Amino acid sequence: MPESKETYDAVIIGAGPVGLLLAVCLARWGYKIKNVDNREIPTLTGRADGIQPRSLHLLRNMGLKRQIMAHEPAKVYEVAFWDPLPGGKGIHRTGNWASCPKFIDARYPFTTLLHQGLIERVFINDLHKNGADVQRPWTITGFNNDGHDEHYPVEVTLKHVQTNERETVRTKYLFSGEGARSFIRDQLGVKIRHKDPISHVWGVMDGIVRTDFPDVKTKCTIHSDHGSIMIIPRENDMVRLYIQIASSTDKDFNPRKRATLEEVQASAKMILQPYYIDWDRVEWYSVYPIGQGIAEKYTIDHRVFLGGDCCHTHSPKAGQGMNTAFHDALNLAWKIHLVEGGFAKRSILHTYETERKSIAEDLLNFDAKYAALFSRRKPSAGEVGAANESKEAGEVNEFVEVFKSSAEFTSGYGIAYGPNQFNWSPDHSAQSHLFNPKGNALRTGRIMPPANVTRVVDANKVQLEQEIPLNGSFRIFLFAGVPSTTQRAVADFAANLEKQSSFYSSFQRKDIAAVSYHERHNPHSRFFTICTTFAAPRAQLEIAKLLPPILARYSDHVYADDVWDPRFPDAKAAAHAKMGLDVGMGGVVVVRPDGHVACVISLVEGGGTVDALNEYFGAFVAKKIGKSKMQAHL
Amino acid sequence: MPESKETYDAVIIGAGPVGLLLAVCLARWGYKIKNVDNREIPTLTGRADGIQPRSLHLLRNMGLKRQIMAHEPAKVYEVAFWDPLPGGKGIHRTGNWASCPKFIDARYPFTTLLHQGLIERVFINDLHKNGADVQRPWTITGFNNDGHDEHYPVEVTLKHVQTNERETVRTKYLFSGEGARSFIRDQLGVKIRHKDPISHVWGVMDGIVRTDFPDVKTKCTIHSDHGSIMIIPRENDMVRLYIQIASSTDKDFNPRKRATLEEVQASAKMILQPYYIDWDRVEWYSVYPIGQGIAEKYTIDHRVFLGGDCCHTHSPKAGQGMNTAFHDALNLAWKIHLVEGGFAKRSILHTYETERKSIAEDLLNFDAKYAALFSRRKPSAGEVGAANESKEAGEVNEFVEVFKSSAEFTSGYGIAYGPNQFNWSPDHSAQSHLFNPKGNALRTGRIMPPANVTRVVDANKVQLEQEIPLNGSFRIFLFAGVPSTTQRAVADFAANLEKQSSFYSSFQRKDIAAVSYHERHNPHSRFFTICTTFAAPRAQLEIAKLLPPILARYSDHVYADDVWDPRFPDAKAAAHAKMGLDVGMGGVVVVRPDGHVACVISLVEGGGTVDALNEYFGAFVAKKIGKSKMQAHL
């Protein structure tokens, strides 16, 4: 007798950062998910712990930053570089570098260090709020995209790790967030390509120490005559040490080389000389070889997807693992939502692999350079002698230079998706001459920069880029310039949105008549939210007089660009200035649901601006919109 | 048979804001408290909801701000003034004013609006963390400072409100946070003095509304031909309306006048014309007369104390009630701690009444002016005719002017305690010529202004005034100027602290040998914490080289004054500049445990600076310190 099979929108294997973030997004947006994990409880010790500036920005956008910060994580603002003193006299500091230098326009210019288990629990609590949970300890035993059910084409079999109880379910999507050893990836036959021929064995240790080493609460990379260490501060007075145990450049390299805790502690004491270090307590200790690799495919059928460590493994030193995982999950989440919400063509799912694999390639290139530099055994001061000091300084420079040039990438703000249907370029199918107006400072595929503005209805000073929560919607930022100048263009913009053929009209909510009076973000459609920002002081802005009803409906998203910004000290409208939009003209910035800039369009009188938006969205939406639709009606 | 009586450090009657804040402080600092409340559960609806900027600063210092903000409270940045249009044509906006204008140097320049019950729960959760709780529903039935037990002189009898179960306990202190109707105050025979002869009857209503009134999410005071309303936004799309129902200036005034919800809603609709307003839901509605009054005494025997609404009642319009309560409790908490911790003479408890009653007097003076202006029935536009518009404008000005001039007071940053043993003045017993150095910008008795600095050990950008949590300790801020110039003075400062006669040596912890290596704030004494701020970039500061061990022990409290401040754009060391301290000289700022400036002393070579500190503390500590002690040893 065939058992009745439960159906899901997504079955997510693994409840680490990548699986949890995907589960949280989909559960919040109303999808039915099953998230299983083969561990009995969330991570207790060790593992990833670095939240980069852009990731914190994302967590804020998800409303989870406050809960992360409630754990009082360590914050890393600077990295210190230490190198050997000549004559075997120990180590000295040779430089400092901001972990998120000022040239990066970040809201949170620091790395947040917190135990992965605490981060996981923040996500799990959020799942609970949406009636979801992680099913533990369960694992996957098989799956098949057999298409027997057109709506739920993938069958997945699961079992309880201890009792062997089995469950078979059907799902629209299956996701592997299983980590480096992925059953799903193996079953798909997806190969891991190893980029970096050099490999290393590292020890990692979390603990509470006593030391007179002055930078123990800062991130440090330390080279000494006795080896190399990386120090990373943690919450609750803890410190993480990464210590190199072996390198494939060693004559007698053995990737299975191990070291006891005591050996690594003895080694750390040697490296840190002339400073002392003692341990009150060691919370976690592990030894592992660095296996840099990248999955050749992130999906085969666009139903079964891979993400996180399952797709890319690399050294932990730049604190990128969890962050890359977050963004894998985010990227897939909103694309699944666009398809399953009925907004976009199924073919957009192809962009998950193209976008995220290219970032993983960038990451591994960075990591290879960084890890190689870090791991390279330096000639000891005794060997090279004081005379060689200048040569040594040259090497230090190479290391520091790699670090500096990589700061934008490691902060997360350097992530740039290439041109495709989402990220406008001159090759995009939308060819209106209004795209990419002269002077605009935005780069499609990159994060929209932060901007402070005043919300008109309540005079609150707010962060414009954070005003729309991560709700899966496109964000249409109408920079409306000086009201008296753009009045006509704004009126025309609204009138053209209302045309039957527009993206606006085509994707109205079916339940639009029942939408709450108090709905702030999606009164008309879950496909987009509209924000209007005027280049005028708040006191001069009357929403009902300035905006047609269709735009005034987003009254909680109307802003005055009247907050002074130290990066644009002379601008009267700093947000407009930051975007490179003229206050006499304004402009429209479309931002993807994940915060990356999609396209920038001139704001003009007449129908051109909305036509361009229709063209842009027309490249990937599931309905015919814009002129072609109008013509079809004729 | 006499029952054995449980003993407490403090019995606190009432678990509203004043009782809870006192309970939280004392419980955190290790005291045994009993907090009883006659309600079965915390406040469910209504009551106070305005957290002023200085109070939010305090909650941050207690580590509770994040939990308050997790409820997404409304934030009020501006107050809008609305007045009648001539010719009976409804109302129009006549002005806006920042609720915490820029001339006030506040970290959080807004008022936070949140339901009192949610605020109470934040405190109650904190009590739980320290093993304490609120005992409900219990009430006090009697008390007697009979001195039968020299350590626990006050006997208190309590009963369960429903079962009449009784309990008799003994305590060092009894506190009434019972609110306006206080059993303890009545038993003590303390009279309420009514300052303002004018009284008013007000209706207050919390609810969710629909309206096209554009300022419904801002704080507004509205005068119309049909009466007056105050609008206050709340969390979760709620709005609070205060509507005047009667005034003693009315011919037929009846302080018992009531109005139904429907009457008040009808009245609101009239007042807001030409705008509409409808209610989705009313959460709370109440009518009450404003009874402005002040208790003539806050204590009689310095064992039984009164605070909060029990001591001062006034109109709710400026959102001061809960804030004044917080500061009553805070003021008493640290003074009890100084006495019971063995640091200060019992006589300091006298300053609770002198300090807090003077603030209550200020509050009532402000409130009388504000409420009278607000309540005064304005001649209707129809009555006075368009010709009188200019006269009307004059009246508006008076209202706005009172509001503006009071902004510093209502923000909490205007609170200024007068000279006494804690707040140095030329009349203080400490007469060193080093007090109050020329140029210093601080005013004793007022809050230390905020300043951004870089913490040396971890390069974190931090808020200097928040760096020491509310732990009951005095805060000694050593502004050490330019290291090369002050090197000798800093060394002398440390050497003189170490002298046996100093306040430093006199109040060392008994458990000093067992103090954790990781203790950041009180490694030497619970009486004080020492912070050192240098006028130099962080990269130039090596704690071990610059500071003698006694100061270096506070390594988490060593800062670089290297953060640019828009209020001092040209200063190289903005924190020094803000305090008015010369970077070539430095200075010592002593801040009371509650954040108010106690005294400012020049930093000089030799023993003078520590001598002055000994003199200052000598005015109220429980031991002989400084020269007199040294002489006693001779």
C-alpha cells in the first residue's frame, strides 16, 4: 500500500548557516519547508564565527542583528601584523590595517565574532516564529527528480540517524546545505575542482587565555621564527588561535599530520615570545588540512541545488565561510520566491549558479593568495641575518598588500554580480536610452550604498537602504529630486504605473481589496515596494499634496534627503549625491530583493521611465508586460 | 511563639518603573530584596509610555536598551503644533520643533514610546537573572522603624491581596513605589502640596486609527475651536490621544466630570477637522483629573523612602512621569549601595530628598506652565474674527516658547543637581586649588556629555560615557592628554594612588587577591573604576609602556581620543575638547555612579591631583583618608 507522501515547497538538508538562512527566508515568505539536520543539537563549539560587515547589514535587514548583538560578540575593527625581530629576539608589530577601511562605505565597519551555535539559534528562533523547526537528528538517504508529480517533482527519502525510522516526502526543491561532505553532491556526481595545489594542516583552538601580548583582543596575523599564528578575539573573553602545523611546501609534508593540544600550545608559546601566554580553559580544539576546492556545478536540474561549504571549501583565515554561505542561501531564496510567487520565469534559476559560482571563484583566488602568503615559512631572522631585513620587509609588504587590496572583497561590499537579466548592462534586452543616466554613481550587481534620510511621516532619521525589510520584493527607489522641478515627471511616473500594461498593474496582489490599511511595504504587490525620496527638508514635504495616490499609498516610505553626510559634506541632498543623481532631475534606482543594484533609470516627463521599467522587468517576468502587452491587446 | 522573621536589605512596595529600577539595581549589586506588587500581573494596557533621551541613555548603561528596542517602539523626533484656521475652517500646522533639539548633545535625540507593561517586563526579566522576582498580588499592611534589630531596623507586614495570607519581615530599607495613592506616605503623615491651582480633566485613549491627518505618527499638540488634543505615536501602529474634557477655568467646572469613549471620539473628530479619523480598535481608555502635587518629604528617618508618583503627580503631557521615577530610583540605589557597601557615611542618604525633590519642583513648575498653556481654551476663530489673527499668533508663540525652552529639561539632559558633598562647588569641603580648572566645560551635578573614542586593546569605536556599566561605582576619567607631555603627571598620579592614605588604598576589595584576571571594571575596588583617555591616535598607544601597572590593570578602559566629532570638527582630540580639557595638560573628571559630573581636577605633576581626589571623597566616605589619615599615623 503506497504511503501518502507529505509535500513541501523546499526540503533543506543541513541546519548550518546556509540551510538555516534559506529556511528562514522561505518560511517567512509563506513557503512550506522541511529543514533536517543529522546533528542532535545546534553547533556547540568551534566552527565558523566571523560575520563580515555586509553580512551584518543583511542580518539587520532581516531584523536579526539585535539578537546577534545581544550576545555581546567581539568586534574586529583592525588587523595587526606581527613579524620576527632580527636576531631571534621574538616578534614585533609591523603594521595595522582597518578590517573595513574607510574607503568602503559600510554601515558596520567591523567584523562580528560570535560562536556559530549562537548564530544558528537566532535563526532557529526565527523559524519557530513562523511555525517551522529543524528536524533532528535526521539525514537524507536518497532523492530522485522523477517528475511523477508535476508540482512536486522531487522525491526525497529521509531517516532518523539513531532509530532508522524512515520518511518519504515530495518537494518542489531540494537543497544541500550539508557542508563539505555532501551526500547530495556525491549522488549528483558533481566534482570538486581543487584550485590551489598547496595544502596546509592547521590547528584551531578556542579558549580563555592570560597573556601580556598586547593585541590579544584584536585580529592578528603573526609570523615568527617558530611558525605562524592567527589570533581572532571572541565573545566572553575567548580567543581563537589558528596555528600552522604543516604545509605541502615542507620537505616531509604529510597531510595527515596531527598535533596534540599540548604541542600546539607549546608552539604558540614559542611563536609569541617575548610575550607569555597561558590558558585558563580550552573550549574547542581541532586539527584539519585545508582542502581548497569548488564544485563544478551548483545544480543540474534547477530543482536540486547545492550551496555553502558543499560548493566551496577554503582556508578559514579571512573569515569568509559563513558569509559566503549566507549569500548563497539569500541568492537562491529570492529567486525561488520569484518563480514560485508567479512573478518570474523559471529560467531565472540559472542565475543562481552563474552568480554564486563566480563569487566562489573570486573567494578561492583570494584565499589562495592569502593562505599561501600566510603559510609560507619565512626564513628565520637568524638564517638571513640582520642584513636581509630590507628583503624581509618586502615580503611583509606583499602580505599586507594582498590584505589591503582584498578588504573590499572580504567585507562583502566588493561582491559584484556580472551582467545578466537582473543586472542591467548595455547588453540587456531592455534598451531604453534612459538606463544608466550620466553621472550616476551606482554599479549594477553591487550593493546599494547606505544613505541617511528623514522619514516624512514621523521625522525619524533612518537608513534608506534598510527601510525595506528582506521580504523578497524588488525595491524601487524613486529619487524625486526637488519637488517643484520634478512634479510633472512624478505625476507621469504614477500615471504610467497605473496603465494596464505596466509591471505595476500586471503584478497586483489578488487580495488587494483585503490588504490592511496599515500594510507598509506591499500594499499593491509582493513583487515590489516603492520608496520616494525628495531632495528637500522634511518640513517642506506634504505627502498628500506632492504624491499621486498610488505613490502616497507608500506613505511610510517617503523620505526627505536632508541629513548631512560626512562623505558628502557640501551636498544639500547627500543621498542623491551618493547615488550620483541630479537633484533637479532625480532618477529611479531598482534594487534586487537582496540589496544589489539592478538598474538605474532617468526620471523624465512622459511615459519613458515606466516604459524602461517595463522593459527591464519584461526580461524575466512570467507575464508579457509593457508595450508588447498593449500591442497584444490591440 | 515569635515567628522567625526573614531579613532583607530592601523591601520595595510597588513594581512599576520606580520600584523595579530600584529592585534591579540592588539585586544586581548583590543585595537581598523583596519587591511586592498588589497587581496580579504587570501593566497590561495604558499608563506611562515615554522614555526620554536621557532615560534611554540610562537604560543603555544598564544593558537594557536592546531589549526595549526589540519591541520596535515608536520614536518621536519632532513635535508638531497645530492651531485653528481663521473662519472656522479647521486646523493647520503652525510649527515643528525637534523633541530633542541639536543644542542638546544627546546620544539618542528622540523620545521612545513603548507600553509600560513591556518596559516592566524587561526589568522583571533582569530580576530573574539575579534570582529575584516580584511577589504578587501582595500589599503592605504596616511597618515600623522600631530598631529592635540594629541591622534590620524596620519591620514590615505584608498580606496576600486575595488570600489575606500574612508575612512579617525585617529590612534595612523600605521603599514606597506605590504610586499616587501610597499607604506608606499616608502612614508617615507626609502631606502632598498642590502647586497649581488650576486643574483639568483629561481623557486618554490608546488605539489603532485610520486618518488622513498627516502628523498622526508624530507627536502633536492641537488646538482647535472645538478643544485640544495631544497625539502621541506608539508601537504597533497605535496612537495615544489625550483630550481635554474639562478645566477649572470653565464656568461650570466639575473635577468629577466624565465622558464616554464615544463622546471623546466624537470630540476628536470635531477637533481634527478637516481631517477624518476612525478607530479600528481601542486598546485602553481612561478619564482622570490632573492633580498636580508634590510630597513635602521623601523620607523622615532615612530608612523608609518614597519615590516616583508617590512623591510627585502632574499632567502626563510632557512624558516625564516614568522618567522622573527612573531617576528617583537610580539616585536612591547608588546611595544605599555606598552606605551598605561600607564606602560612605550614612548621612549621604539626606541628599536623596534634596536632589530629587528639587528636580520634582522643577518638573512641576514646567508642567504647570505647559499644562496651563495647553489647556487654556483659546477664543475660537469665529469669536475673535480674522482681524485678531495676530493676537492669536502671539499666544501660539508663548506655547511654543515654553516648549522650546523646556526641551533641555524634558529630554532629561537639563537635570542639574545643586552643590552638595557629591557635586563640587567652591563651598565644598575640598578646597584644593586644582578643582574646576580653567576652561573646563563641565558643570558639576549635570550629566557628562557623550564622547566617541577608540578603545586601545581592540580598536573598537566606543561611547566613552557608556563604557562603565551602571555598577554603583564612581567613574574616574583620567584625561591624560598627549602622552609625552603628561608622562610624569600620570606616573605621579599612579604613585600617589598607591599611597596607603589614598581613597584608592583605603577602599580596596577584601577579595582583591581572588579577583578574576578578566575583571574589567572593578579589579581593585567596587567603589570606583578608572578610565584613561589619551589625546593620541590609537596606533601610538602602548598601554604597557605608557601606564604604570595600577592604571594598566584597567586595560579595557584605556582609550584613544582620535575619533572625529561633528560638534568639534577642528579638534584633534574631540573628547578632550568637549570636556574643555587642554591636551597638553589633561585633567581628571570624577563622575557619580549615576553619570552626573562630581568634580573636575587638574592633572599635575606631584601629589596634588590625588590629594584633591582624597579631599573630595573625604567629604563623604566612611573612613578617614588623605592627609588626615597620614597624620593620624604619624
